[in-house]
Amino acid sequence: MERYHYRFNRITLDPEKCFGKPCIRGLRMPVDSILGYLASGMTTDDILNQWPELEKEDILQALEYAAWVTSEKVLEIESSQRL
């Protein structure tokens, strides 16, 4: 069952597609693939030319999603729990 991420309107999750990885708009294009293409040096235009079903906003939201997922969370530890 495909569902949209509660915070990102272009990110979908479906256990039947791409092993449940977050994808773009129900397409079989995982967010991590887009990030990998960018990390390898492809430009946004390169990606859009290679996969015309994608839109610039998809790539931008993939980056925004990655930033959100990897954002640092700081938890305070009480002094009695420190090692």
C-alpha cells in the first residue's frame, strides 16, 4: 500500500516497491538513488535529462528529505547515567 510521507508531499513509501525505500511520487526511483547520482557528480539537469519523468522539485525534495532524516538530534543524559 503506497502512502505519502507525512512531511514531504513528493516522497512515497510502499513495501511493494523498491523494498519499501522512500521513493519519488510512487515512481520506482528511490531517494537514495537520486542522492547517489548527485554525489557522483551528476547535475540536476543531467538527472532530469536521463529520467524525464522526474521534475526539479523531486530532486530538491530528495535533498530536503535527506537533510531531515540525517539531522542531528541531541539528547541530554543525566549525570548519574554517564559512564
